[in-house]
Amino acid sequence: MQTPMNSGFGERTTAEEIARIHDLHGKTALITGGHSGIGLESTRVLARSGAKIIVGARDMDKAHTALADIPGAKAFPLDLSDPVSIQTFAGGALEACDKIDILMNNAGIMALPRLKNDERQFELQFSTNHLGHFHLTSLLWEALKRANGARVVTLSSYGHRYSPVIFDDPNFEARPYDKWKAYGQSKTANALFAVHLDELGQRYGIRSFAVHPGRIPSTSLKRSLTFKELLMMPLLLLSKVPVKTTGEGAATQVWAALSDQLDGKGGVYCADCDISPVVTSDSRLANTVRDYAVDPELAHKLWQLSEKMTGIEWPRS
């Protein structure tokens, strides 16, 4: 499955171009972080095509301002590092809709300058970017099943190259903290999550995808970095990763959520509105994926670790 299909789209395709050819009336999309950056752009174009949008947001004032002119979009508070917040958010979302056709696990944090842990003492990037979405998706599972053809799109990154998942030390208890390795581990986890989720969801018509959006300077994801760090982000300068607009950056996640080209497919990592090729560790091509981020055995191992860390076992049926 992890083979490019020559979709006809590319790095300059915009989310608007993808969404406008779809009628989404009667559909519900839930987007974490759907009030900012490429999440907001996804909210905007999906709503314009007729979808009802539920947004999870840490900053509700910012969310209300951003979503004020988008009909059909409603925000609820969500902190992905807090299990209680996730539970409360999911409860509110499920009261607002009877099914979820698109779940876009879009929110995330990047390159925290020093080791920070959540209340469970889990490293915060792994906790927020992966475990939070693992927990949330489990709570929305029945609503996804009721859609009879739902898609789950999880934002990974080119940054998965910074580190595989270190299964015996995900929380940097036995090794020095490195913010880029921590970020890379969480993005590898996002990709592996998509692999195993697709395996479990196929019987219910649920298909799962991981997405690299591209290099988008305007995103708030980089808020913890200094200007010098932005210039020296590992690998990006060496690999000549192209800079994208917000519309171009949101395109692949919208394509993964909507495209008929992906019917019958899933569990794949995508970039530039296509399925990415698997490459060796010395490749600098931006629209590719490392083998350890799409390995089914590692995906199953991550699932078991995630269940152990969160105390959640799913799906049970």
C-alpha cells in the first residue's frame, strides 16, 4: 500500500482545490486544533463544502474569534495532555453529533525547550501528540463506526526522521532529553498509530491515514522556537523542504479525508496529496517516509504500549 499513486495533485495543491469538488452536507468532521493554522484552514474549507465541524481547542477565546465567521463550526475546550479534559471534550462532541465522518487529529506541540511532563509524568510531546489522540479516538470509536465509511487523519511530520519510538524509554527517564528526538518520536508514533488503527477499523469501514503537511512558516507549532532555532531546524535546510502556504499545508490532510482515490486504501503515510514512498535513512526527500514509521509490527507494539500507559484497551468489538 505504501506506494505513490501519481494522484495528479502535488505540493502546490491547496485544501480549497480538494474540498470544493466534494459535497459534504450531512457530514460531520471533528478537528483537534481546528481553530488555528492548517487546522483552521481545514475547518474553513470543509465547512464551505457543507460539513458540520466540531473543534477541540485549548484557547477558547482564540477559537471563538477564529470560528466566528465559519457557519456550522463549534468549539469545545480540549487539552490533549489531560485525560479528564479529553473525556469531557468527547462527551460534549458526542452530544453535538450522532456520527463522525472525519476525525482529523491535527493538534500538536513541537520541540519544547526542556523536558516537561504531564500529570502522569509522561513526556509532554509524546503525551499530547500521540497519547492524547489515542485516548480521544478511542472515545469516538462508536461514532466513527456509525458513519459507515469514516476516515481518521492523523498529522505526522517529516520530523518523524528525528527518532523512532524508543519503546523502553519513551519518557526520557534513562537518557538525556533532546527536544527534537522527543518531537520525532511523537511524530513516528502518529504514523504508527495510523497503521494499526486502519487494521482495526477496516471491518467497520473506518480507514486511517497519516499525513506530513509540509513546511509552513506561519504555523503556531513553532511558537517555542527562537528565530535562530527556526533557521537551524534539523534536516530542513539540508533537505531543501519547500515552504508552503497555509492552504497548501492543509491540502494533504483534506485530500486524505475526502479523496475517492483513497477508497479501499488505508494505513499509509501521505505527503503532497499522494502516498509517500518508503526510503532509507540517508534520503533527504521531504515527501517520503522511513520504514520504521510504517512497520505493522512496530505499530502493534506501540498500540500495546499506549494501552499500558493510558489504561485504555480498545477496540473491544
